Amino acid sequence: MQRMAKTFVTAISLLAASAGVKADAGRQSFESCSLITGEYVTVLQLLSRGFSRDTLKQTLPDISEQAAQRLDSLARMAESDGLIESYSTIYSEYARCSKRVYDKTGLPVPGSREAHFYRCAGESKVGYEIAIAAVMGAGESDVIDQLDSSLKPKAKTLFREFQANGKLSLFDTLANDLKDCLASIP
């Protein structure tokens, strides 16, 4: 129950924070890519826990019209494609969004707010790639052997989560990891 409360509180803050963020690729930043993705995965988490889109729209305080429209779109995608495919689509788009920002702006200034979100994007991309490898049946040791030593504990954790609890729990873990990174802004 505490985890659900944390997810709900995160949804409120992310929806409020991203309400003014435009999805225009020319205006994107690592921060906007990250906040939008954080919002999207939080909505998917809440949907997976049984909240309906109407309940979310009624109970999330100060939800903007844009955020309500994004919530509707995500709910439709989850209904038509399923939660796993929806998570995968969101993480793929996050990686593309961050790559477009990198191609346009290069590396952010070390220690800056953008550098923090750049790090979150990189960690999310690696986690997603590990998760996809696990879901596709790659051998744990084959994946781990290819990683830098700093990434091996995360890979082991993700493989264990997948083996113990399945795909949805794995993607839920990735969502929580991303939101933890976003919340750790220096």
C-alpha cells in the first residue's frame, strides 16, 4: 500500500511538473524527455494497479487539460496494446527523445540540472535494454558479461525480478528506478 501511495504522489507531481512541457522536438531537453516519460510510466503503473482513467482524472488535483488528454491517450494505448507493449513503446520513445536532444545539444554541462536528467536517461536506456534481453530469453550471464562492472548489480537485480515476478513487475521496477532517479535532483 505504501508503494501505491508513493506512485500516486509521484503521479501528482509529475503531471503538474510536465503540464507546460511541449512535445516539440525542437524544444525538448533531457529534462522534458525525462519528466514526460516519468509521467507516462506512472500513469501505466496506476492503470496496472486497477485505477481507471476516469478515476485518475477525477482524483489527480490540478490536472491540466493537456495532462488529461495524455492520460486518455495512454489509457487507450494500454487497452489496445497491453501494458507491457505500452511500457516498451514509452521507453523506446524516451531513448529516441534523449538521442535527439543529444544530437542537437551534445553533452550537458557537468553538474547542471540537464546533466542530472541526461544521467537518468542513460540509466533508463540501459535498464530497458537489460529488461528486453531478459524478456527475449537471453542468458543472464551472457548479458552480464557484456556490461561494465558498475552495471552488473543492476542487471542481476532486473533478471531476478523478471524470473521471480514476470514482465509486468520488471517494467514496474524500471518505472520506479526512473522515478527514483528523477526525484534525486541535486
